[in-house]
Amino acid sequence: MNILRKVYAGSSARQALWRLLAVAAFCLITAAGRSAGYYAVTVQPLRMIVAELAAGRAEVVAIIPPGASPHTYEPRPSDLKAVRDAKFFFSVAENLDSWAARLPNEHSARAMDLLPESARQSFPETAEHDHHDDHDHGAIDPHFWTDPLAVKALLPALTAKLCEVDPQGADAYRANEKAFAAQLDMLNEEATRELAPLRGRSAFLFHPSFLYLLKRHGIDYAGSIEEIPGKEGSPRHTIAAIKAIKAKHVPVVFTEPQLPRGPAAVIAEGAGVKLAELDPNGGVAGRMKYEEWLRHNLTVLREAYQP
């Protein structure tokens, strides 16, 4: 109604008609350019990645809100509708967002099933590792997005899925894929420069969420506080963690904004080292786009090892 008032205000009937037709044409053109509906994903990193491919064509909605952990998230009734009405639904892996299976969509896929085997990593064996269903010895690590080159390896399969459900947007998806792949190459080069001083150093994480990035740049993984996210380790594990930090001369323990800070503070105090916060998920101000999120974590890593 506001548009109509503006169209007719101070105009003759013929001018008003032409202006109204112009408004209608603009709306039709805009709708045609974004006719793919929307895509739903489970986690913020997938939203960042798919949004790059769907730019100018469709919106991408993440089920998990910023600040929540995909390991401990419980879907809401509204999530069921959001997934059901989406053009396509992407989750990550059984050992990260298994709850996604309760949110059915006729068109869905797991990112780890699409990621080439050559780009996948397995969780390493660690001295203190409780037996559980999530991060078992030898299980595939689902946190591929921490390595830009792993993300790049996934793009062709993701793009093919988008083209499959929205063939009219195929040219846009492929053009976006090409541009994003070039950006990922530049981000990998940037990460190589930023993390070069840390090559050969050791990192102690809150949970094993940055192993792809660490391995790519020659940073040793010294262990984690919570190898089952959201579940504190045993006293024996805490003692072993402190010993590992001291033995490998790790200067910092990394926390995560999605998980409780307390266990990290206890271990850091026991080992006499400082705390810093890595963000494996993003989705907050300043970390909405993939490049912003990655650069934030590169800065945290670099600064954490400075005296």
C-alpha cells in the first residue's frame, strides 16, 4: 500500500499506471533472479560455504543459531518446517550433527559424503581418549571447513547438487564456484604466511575441531580438553592434559565460544599457561562470511603464540 500511495501521489492516471507497471516489472525481475527458494544447512560453516555458491540466487538458512554447538544441539519443531520447506538440506556427518536425520527433506546430502576421500582426515590416536560414539579412534574428522583447500575440494559436488535442484541457476552457481575457489586459494596462501612461524609448534584445543588447519600448516596436535564435546573429561584425563601441555611446551590452551570455559581455565591454570579463544563455527558479527571467520581464527592463533 505504501508503494501504491507513492506511485499515485502527484501523478496523472496515465503516469501512475506506467509507474505501477514499472514497479511490477522490477518485482518480477527481482523474483526471477532469486527463484530458487532457499537452502537449509545444519551448521554456520556450511551456511557460509553454500551462501558463496548461492549468492544472487537464493538465501541460505542455518538451523543451529550462533553460539550453539552442533554436537549438543536439540532441534526445535520450527526446525522441522524450515528443513521441510527448503529447496535442499545439507548436513555435515553422522559424528557431528546426527540429529539432522530427524529433519527430513526429499533433497538432502551430507557434506562428508560429498568430500573426496583424498581431502578427508581421520581423528588421530591420543594417549588419553575415552571410548565413545562421537570421535572414535580412526573416525573421519568432520571439521573439514577449517582448511580452505578441503572446502575447495568440496565445491564441485556442492555446486552439482544446487544445479540439480535449480537447473535455471546453473550458470550463476558455476560462476560463483569459480570465484569462491579462487578466493579459497588466496586464503590458503594467506594462512600459510600467517602460520609459518607456528610450524613445528604444538596446540592444545578445547575439542578436536581445528585439526585440518593444524595439519595443513605443520602444527602438532597435543590433545584436547573435551574429546566428547559438552562432556568434561575425567580427573585422570585432566592430569594427563596438564602433563602433555608441559611436556610439549604449549604456551596456550584454546577455548571455544560454543562450549563451557571452566574446564579450559582449570587445565590452563594447572599447566601455568594462558587462554585464547578459537571459534570453530562463526556466524556472529565479524565472522558471518567464510573469509572473515578464517581470518579471525588465523589472527587468534598467531597472537596466542606471541610472548
